[in-house]
Amino acid sequence: MRENRTYWEQLAPHRPGEPLEFFREGGSALTEPELAAIGDVRGRRVLHLACSVGDESLTFAQRGAIVTAVDLAPSHLTTGRVKAEALGLPVEFIEQDMMTLDPAITGFDIIYISWGGLCWVPDITQWTQIVAERLNPGGVLVISEHHPLWEVLTVRGPNSLSISSDYFGTHRDGYTDPSKAPQVTQRIGTPTVPHRSYIWSLAAVATATLNAGLTLQSLQEFPEPDLYDGLGEQASHLPATYLLTASRP
Ligand SMILES: C[S@@+](CC[C@H](N)C(=O)[O-])C[C@H]1O[C@@H](n2cnc3c(N)ncnc32)[C@H](O)[C@@H]1O
């Protein structure tokens, strides 16, 4: 976790997220499928895990939610605080390891994680239990992520793929396929510090969710041809992302 934190601290200054104008002009960091699945957030308490600079937190807050956002990397949180202040949005940014969340961070109606957040969870069973405990009865867990199948497939050319990781394995040290690493590394290079991320199969995520006592509400898979850049037409025949919602009874 310490190494992952150092890794992210080295990337964070180069990841500002959306500019202020994006939010001022009504842009949403939450996607249409996410907004449709989550519904009205006015007055609801939201916990955003592995929030990075908290762009989705800002959108939740603009829509009237009361938002707490946590991340391991202090520089990401600083950027988020500056943006929230400039926009006049009361998002609380807290430095936390999501695997050892402070017990005071609890009582949420929505717990949200997205786009390269879940792959930093070292134990999906433990994580889902922590999350379930922090939800209010009737509260909802929302996972909006890269599809684990996408994580293991590498585009070799038009209609050509190879398998670069193990769908049924768990951890990976670094990235065999650089296109799966945080996008910013393509611009600034890879920090030399070791970093370990994880691939959680859909079955692993769904099973952990059910074992934590949550009720599965929806599970959708989406194509996203841009994520299979260079594959050609077939890119739309594969899942690239998924969206899972589960509620606490
Ligand atoms: C790819 S970003 C998250 C997605 C975000 N929507 C984005 O694209 O910027 C991954 C984030 O996870 C954070 N992270 C990694 N491990 C964590 C942990 N154990 N607890 C909390 N945050 C963690 C990193 O600091 C980083 O900000």
C-alpha cells in the first residue's frame, strides 16, 4: 500500500482532472448510465472511494448530494479541494486507505467507486464487507469500472488480440500492457516505484457483493470501442466497462 501510495503521489501532480469551466458550464463527470442507475441524489450522503481529484464528487455535489471523498494520494486530494473551493462546493476530501477506513466514515446512502479505483483493492471480499458496513439500510453501492476482460486483452492490430494478464489471477506487478496503466503514464512515463494492482473478475465482484449481505440490483456491461483502439469494427463486440449496483437491505 505504501508503494502504491508513492506511485500515485508521483502521478498525481500530472492529473488535474476536468477544468473548472467544465463544471461551470454544466458538464457532468458522471456518465448517463451512472446517472440513470443512481437517480436523484439531492440530500443523500455519498462516499466516493479512490476519488483521485474527485471530479465525480464535484458532480454529485453540484446535484445536491453531501459528499465525502477519500483517496490514498494527498496531492490528488489537494487538487480536489482547490477545485471544490473554487466552485463553492462543500465536498470533504479525506486522506484514507479505503481498506482501513476510519470507523467515523460511515452512514452513507451511496458509496461510489469508478474507472480504475477497484483495481487497487487487494482483497475484494474484505473491501465489500467494509463498504456494506458503511451503507445506511437501503443505501446503494455503485461500481462503475473497466471490464476485467478488457484488463487482460491486448490489441495487436485489426481484429487481433492477445492475452496479457490472467482473468482468474488476482494481482499484477506493474502492467504487461502499458495501455492498461493510468493514461498519464503514456505522457510522462512510468514511475520507477513498484506498484501492485488487481484484476477482479465479474464473478469475484458479484460473489463478494452477495457475501457482504448486499442485494444485487443491476449489472450492465458496455462496449467502448475507444478502449480497444486499433482493433477495428470488432471493438464494439467486446465488453469494455461494467456498472454494478447493489443495495443494503
Ligand atoms: C485511476 S484513479 C481513480 C479513478 C478516478 N476516477 C480517476 O480516473 O482519476 C485511482 C486512484 O486510486 C487511489 N488509490 C489507490 N489505492 C487506494 C487505497 N488503498 N485507498 C484509497 N485510494 C486508493 C489512487 O491514489 C488514485 O487516486
